[in-house]
Amino acid sequence: MDFNIEEVSPVERTVKVTVAAEEVGAALDATIALYKVQTPIKGFRKGKVPTSVVQSKYKKQIVGEATTDLINYQINEILNGQSIVPVSKIDVDAAELVRGEDFTYTIKFEIVPEFDTPVYLGLAVEEERAEVPESELKDVEKRLLQNMAKIEPIEEDRPAKDGELASVTFSAEMNGEPIPGVQADNFDLPIGEGHSLQEFEDFVKTLKSGESGQTDITFPEDFINADLANKTATMKVTVHAVKERKMPELTDDIVKKIGGFDSVEKMREIIKQSYTANRKQLCKSAALTKLISAIVKDLDFPLPPSLLNDRIDRMVADVITRAERSGRSFESLGKSMDELRAEQTPLAEESVRTEIFLLHVANREELTVEPQEVEGALHQIAQQTRQDFSSVKSYYEEHNLIMPLKDRLIADKAAEFIYENANVTEVEPEVKGDN
């Protein structure tokens, strides 16, 4: 076998391979031998079938399999021998083997570009100190107590105020026709908590118990029902009662009922620990993003087209999926597919460039991912998507997504390695919480 590697671009390679007639014959003979042993033919014992019979009966299959096996074997031999790792599908341009003739074929693929390794160890980065405002902890306590609150009608003859509830029946019409899905009977609407449109709440706050009314409301551009976005409807409302939450006193007995806490003090301690740990993770994540972005922004190398296009495809799919989950259609985004792809391209370029850099670091530092780590990631995906593990694993295997998942896990390890070797300075939060 002779081959010549052509550098089409920094990220594209073409390999022209020539196989001598003798090697072609050997490949065909090897496949014929396998067929003689493995394929039963009526009238002959397995392994005792004459070569001429096998060739006559299975000529097309033998030539096809011999061609594929030879090409696959030689591709691996070439790539391993040259330490080349394709990042794209390998395109093969080949005819079929012909006994007694030389065989020539061409393969094309993409690779990661070469680039000078930037300094990534010992870099300085600022990280905000994790602080949880006292007001935030008080809000958590309030929400917990609300779960134990008693809902009772107020005695005053007045509309509902923020923090109270209005028991309402409402419906919506557009051009005299009712709007399906925009209605409710005897619904306890929390006031001032952002659970409904502000215009609607403002109108409800003008009605006393027993009063009815109607008003025109324009649905916002990002309304969950995309068909109603930016449209005006007439809302008809009746307030049946104005209610308030009778909050229990925060005591040791109450917190035991709320969440099995030993005492109020212990509950506050656990809540603060949990929220502080979460805030610390957010601060670390922000510092890590800053650290990696500072390195990658100075890197300038071409990106493999297949990697970039795949990343754009995934980002566009995520945008559409998020829209659909919120009840909006692709059309409601107001953009063509080309416009959406163009919008995601800069983000995809940064994402691919960052991943290439991190995988480069992982290779230099000999960072690896164990099979159980991949399994763990698949379990996590299954939990997040509420699917069973075997279905998720099968999907990833069938769609060749295991390798990209491994790359992501290795890239995460590389990012963590850079962070662990950075000079991290803790600084005051930009927006300090009240104490």
C-alpha cells in the first residue's frame, strides 16, 4: 500500500491510497476463506465448499465485503501510523476491488488545527465571595411558612392588596369569540407575586368581593401561548372573595412539620449552608468562565466545518426546543432558519474554539474519562429529561453521541484543572446583600 496525504487546509486532509494487485488478491482470498468456513451451502459440509462454488454464489457480497474490510483496515493503519485523529466523518471515494488490478481510492476528513499552546497555568482571576443576603433567607422562610398558612376571607369590603389572594372567575374574548384555555372558575389568584399578567392583576385590584368587570389586555411578545403574543383581548372577571394567608408563627414545632428540622435555628443554619454552597458554585462558575474566555479570546485558528455546523445545529435545535416547551412555535420566533443559524454562529464558534482548546489541554495533561463517568453522565441526563437510563444510553449510542459526551466531560476536567492551578483572588460581590 502506498498513500499520499494532501493538506487541503489547516483542518482538511485528503489521502490518496494505491493498493497493489497482489494485495487486492490477498484481500479477496481472505474474504472467500471466511465465506467457505462460515456460510452453509446445501450439498457441502461447512468448510469443504469449493472456492469456485463460493465465488459463483456470493461474488457480489464477497467483493463488497473485501473492499470495505480492506479500506477500513488501511484507514486505521494510516491514521494510527501518522497519529491523525479525524474529528469528522471519513468520506470514502472508491470503486470495488478487481482481481489482478491495482486498486486506488481516496478518503477525506477534517482534523483539529495546530496552534501554539497559550499559557494556561498560574493565571490570575477574581472570584466574588459567596454571600447570601439576609433578605433572601427571610424570603425562603416566608415561602416555607406559606405552605403551612391557612387561607381565610378578609372581613373588610375592599379589593385585594399585594400579598393577598383574590378568588376569581375569568374568561377572555377576541373579536367576540372566547379564547380556549384562557379561563378559570373560582381560582385563588395570588396578588403581587408575578403569577399573572400585570395588567390583569391591576384590574383585579380594582374589584371588591362580588363585583364583576371587563378590560382590554394586550398579551406580551413572549406570552406562553405564541398565538396570542402582541394581541389584545377582552378579559371578563368576577371576584368572589378576597382572602389572606394566616401565617403560623415560626416555632420549633412548625419547622418540624415543614421539613423535619430539629429547631428554627437548625433550619436557618441548613438553609444558609445550602444557599451559600449554591452561591459559591455560581461564583466559581463565573470566575472559571472569565478565566477560560480570557485565554480563548486571543486564540485564532480555523475551525473544522463539520464541528462548527454540528454545534450550530445543536444550538438552533435548543432554541426551538425551548420555544416549544413554553408553548411557542418556530414561526413565533419571527426568524427564518438562516437568520437563526446566523444568530447562533458567533456563539457556536466560541463554543467549538473553547472545546478544541480544552481538549488540547486535556491531552497535554493526560486527563481521561473513565467508562463509569460516562455512565454517570448518562444517568444524570436521564434524570434531567425524566427518561429511563437504558433509553437514553441507546439513543446516545445509536446517534453516535457517546464520543461528543466524552469530549465534553474531558473538556470539563481540563477547565477544572486550569481553575485549580489559577491564582484565585476573592473579592467583594458587586451587589452586596443586606445583613
